[in-house]
Amino acid sequence: MSARFRAGLVLMAAAFALGAGVALAQQDEGPILHPQPKPKPVTSSMLLVTCDLACNWKLDDGENGHLDAGGSGRVKVEFGHHTMTATSEDGVDTAENEVDIRPAGRTAVHFALQPVRDARLKSEQEAREKKEQEAREKAEQEARDKAAQEARDKAAQAAREKAARDQQERARQAQQQRPGSAPGAPPQGLRPGAPRVEQKALALYEQGHYMGASQLFEQACNAGNGEGCDRLAQMYGYGTGVPKNTGRAFAYYSRACEIGNVDGCISIGSFYEQGVAVGKDENRAVSIYTKFCDAGNAIACTDLGLMVKDGRGVTRDYARAAGLFAKACNASDALGCADLGVSYREGLGVKRDRKLAEELFYRSCSMRNQWACNQLRKMQ
């Protein structure tokens, strides 16, 4: 080995030694650092839940809990959109909140159940008030309908009674066995003990010689015969043989009454009742009828009964009216029997009795009251 080669080996050994020393020196400067693992990303957050009333809350279809009124609770929630629901302890009121959980930090959700409850209570109160108002309006409408029906029934009853009165009045005027009490009823047959002049006048009347009859009735009246005045009044009232003149009829009835003719007095009552030739005065008519009914006049009792039944000039009293009709009927007044029949048929002031009503109509019909005959046929 040459000296030059050996010298090269020495130099190489020295260089190696020098490198090794440097490496050892570097190791003494500190520990060797190794790479650390990356941290996992945050995917959830804490959610603060509060409720103004005691409630049970629920997150989506999972987590749930209970809160006292004004209390709070926390729940871990994943990032994203969630639906939270709170229900009052009594299970009546519910509130719902939509929340978005983001990385920004903790999110708070507050449930306001009190406004929900207030709105519900207000709605229920309004519903109750509406129902009560509807009930009141229904009751008021029913009351109005009832009052209207009663008014219609009353009007119909009044119309029926008026029709009955009109028919009876026509029957009264057509009746042949007594002088009518209506204004101007025509002469009605020969009366026992009638003066000769009146007998002659009536004979002329029945023969159709009305002018001659009226002259003789006037002659009898001027001589102080009440029946002559009464018959002449009837002729003027109906215009039979003389021009119709209710004023003169009233004057002759008045004169007949002054002389003492009861029929003339009762006829005056009819004039006041109907307001014919004089001012209508139902109170005065009632007074006249009462006076002569109390004295036993059947016609006056019937006329008074009709006014009492209708409440004209006197307080309406069906029971009293039926009593007056009975009094007249018992005295063989055809119209009194017919009116009493109506009372029993309709149950006015007496217990309704159809059989007795038919008997009374039959009795009145047998006394030549055509209206009663018509009623009897209707009931059979």
C-alpha cells in the first residue's frame, strides 16, 4: 500500500468522524417533533329551552323534557333544522318553534304558552257569548212569534165573534115573533091589547099599504101610544113605506121610551151601541141594557151579554156573558139560546159541551132563529 493511498484513507476516516460529531451535536439541541392528528369537526351545540308556563317539551321526535313555569333546561342538539313543541301540563295549549342550530354557538328557544292560552280562552268566551246571544235572539224571536200568533189568534177569534154577531144581528132583524131591538126593526105582528088604531095600522102594513100604516102608527103615537111610536120608528129605521131616516127613527124610539115602551128603550140602547143617528156610546148602551135586563127583559139580557162577551163598554167576562145568555134563554129569547149555544160550543165562560150546544141551537132554531138552524146543521 502506497503512502499516498494510506493518506487518503486517513482523510476519509477523519471526515467520517467529523460528520458523526456534528450529528451528535445536533441531537443534543432538543427532542425530535412528530406530526399530530387533526381534531374532529364540531357537529352539535347546546340548546337552552325556556317556557313561560309549566310545560312538557319535545325536540323533533326524540328528546323531551319537563319545565316548571319560568324554568329552563339544556339539551344537546345536532346542527341543522329542528322542530320543537311545548305543551301545557293540562295538555290543552301547544306552541311550536322552528330552530336552526348553527356552529355560531348555543341557541335559546323560548315557548310562550300564556298568549296561546289567552287566545284560546278569549275564543272560548266569544263562542259562549255568541251561543248565549243566539239563544237570547232565538228566545226573543220565539216570544215575538208567540205574540204574533196570539195576536193572529185573537184577531181570528174577534173576526169569528164579529161574524157571529153579524149573523145573529141579521137573525134578530129577521125574527118574526118579536120586535127587533136593532135600529129600525119592522113591525112584528099584533100585540095583545093593542089599540084599535094600531090594529088597523098593522093590518094595512101586512097588506102592503105602508103609507096608510105609517099614518095610523103616527096617529097612535101622537095620541100617547108607545107601541105606535115604536112601530113607526121601526118603519123609518128600515125605510119601509117611508123614506129611510134613522134620525126620525131614533126620535120615535125616544118618544116611545118616554111613554113607557120597553122595546123603544132597548132600541135606543142599540142606537148608542152602534152609533146610529147618535154618537157611539157603548157605556150608555150597557147602562140601558143592564137596567132592563135587571127588570127581567130577555132581549136586554141578550144584548148586554153580547157586549160583556166582547168587552165593549164593560170588562170582558165570558162567564158573566154566559149567565146573561142563560137568563135570556130561560125567558124564551131565541137569540139568547143561540148565544148560549156558542158559549158551550167554544167553551167560553163555561165548560165546553158540544151536546148541550146542539140542544141550545135546536131550541133557538125551533123559535125560528135561522142563524141557530144554520149552526145546528154545521155541527151535525
